[in-house]
Amino acid sequence: MTATAASFVTPSIIPSVAALKVKVFADGADLVGMVEMARKPHIAGLTTNPTLMRKVGITDYRAFAKQVLAAIPDKPISFEVFCDDFAEMERQALEIASWGPNVYAKIPVTNCAGEPAYGLIRRLAAAGVKQNVTAMMTLEQVRAVSAALGGGPAAYVSVFAGRVADTGRDPVPMMAEAVRVLKPFPNQELIWASPRELLNIFQADEIGCHVITVTNDVLKKLELVGKDLDAYSLETVKMFYTDAQAAGFKL
């Protein structure tokens, strides 16, 4: 067996949450869950979006946002505009930005017609609005958004690496290049968005990605990081046995 093959059989590096440099943002729209996550020292910020809000039954956008900010005044939080007209997006972004110094106005990279939001992003940056530009999936978009943000206020460039992976493409090389694209602009931070598994946190960390947004169901797996694999294997065997006994299966 070659050394390369052996390394896949027995992982030599045990991951550690304490060693992570990438900032972990909790992604959700449940107020109780958001507050719970914000209290954890390893959660550096929070994001949400209209889809997550709709899933939990939120109907008053402004009231919900104000509740969140009253409970979490000290960590960055992104709230997204929810219209398709650039002029209205600008109005909403300016209001959202006025809600607090820790607020980022989340701007989609295009409208529903596929028209780029670069002009809007440039105007908002010039107005001093902190932005989280979202839903990007190509390096061309990253380059254009980074140029539009320029050296303005703090901003996040959010690339949906998980959705890229859903198409069968490896997002890691693209995300590594995106890190290099943003390097000349210290005000801009790259977000690895829509991760599908806990491993993505360590992939993001390895390439120097600044932030990764993680849903609560994935965050709950953090307690498994570094777990002994023999012990985990035995727990799995016991789980199958216990469930089979509880089901009363017979042959």
C-alpha cells in the first residue's frame, strides 16, 4: 500500500475547533435559536434570509429584526432586502442599515431578471452602508462585486459554495481563488455560504476563508469534532442493535 493510500485509511490529523481561524456565523431565523447561538463564544455573527423567515412563520419583517437586534446588539447580523427593483432595494438597504452599527444589509448579486446589482452595491458602499452581497456562485461575480465594494465600509462577499457542490463541482478551488481576489481589500471578507456538512468548516479554514455560515443542525455536530472513530463506530453498531430490538424484528 502506498503512503498516499494509507493516509486515507487512517486520518493522521485530528481536527480541533479551538484551532479554527475561520469565523463561524449561525444561519437561521428562529429567535430563540439565534439568541442561543449568539451566546456561544465560537459564534462570531449571524445571518438570516427571507426563505428562512418564511419557514418559521415570520410575517412582520421589521418587528422580527428589531427583536433580534435588541437581544443580540454586539455581533454582526445580516438582514436581506426583499424586492426586485434596484431603487426599492436601495431604499430598503438604507433603512436596514439604520437599525444598528452591527447590521449588514444583504444584497442579492442580481435581480430576478439576472441584471447585476453592481451599480447599487457601488452606491451603497459610497453611502457608507455595510453590505453582505449574497447568492454568488462564480468567480466573475466575485470579481465584479469586490470591485464595486472597493475600499468602502466593512462588507461580506457571500459565495454559495454548498450549492456549487450540489452541481457536482468542487467549490474548494473556486473559494481559494476568491480569497485571493479579495486580498487587496481588507474591508472585504469572504463567506463560505450554504455548507452541507461539518467538514466544510475545516475546508474553509484551510484555504483562509474569512467566514462560514452554518445552520443550527450542522452546528450541533461540533461536539463530534475530534471524536475517537473506534468509539464512534461502536456507538453506531449499538444504535443499529438497539433500534432493531425496539422494533421487535424477527426472521
